[in-house]
Amino acid sequence: MPKQPKKSKKKEIADPCPICNEELYLDNEFTQRVGLLGDYDDVIGWLCPYCKSEFDTDNHLVKFMGENGMRGEA
């Protein structure tokens, strides 16, 4: 009986939001993060599409969107 070729297991990439833990990974080319642009169309950060928390380009929390629409500055 011939040997069956090994099937490679697809490595799942984990990319959770630091606040709500929802998965942000979409595929090898795209993420679900929403880019935030500054006054001159430069990228200044990103927003989680699930919890609406905002982060800078170094993934530091800038604004926290809590339950019931309560917002907090970080």
C-alpha cells in the first residue's frame, strides 16, 4: 500500500482585540481593524469594529467604548 502524503494543518492565526477579545484576523492580506486617519490622511491608529475602542499605531489604547455607549479617554 503506498504511503499517503501528509496533509499540512492550516495554522490558525490569533489576532484578538485587546479589549473585547473578538477575532480581528480576516485573511493573509487583510484585517478587520478600521483605520483612523489624521488631518493630512496619515494613519494615526485603528478602531475595533466590535467594541469601537480606539488604539494608536503602537496598539496603545486611546479611547475605550464601554457598555451602554459610555466612553473613556486613556
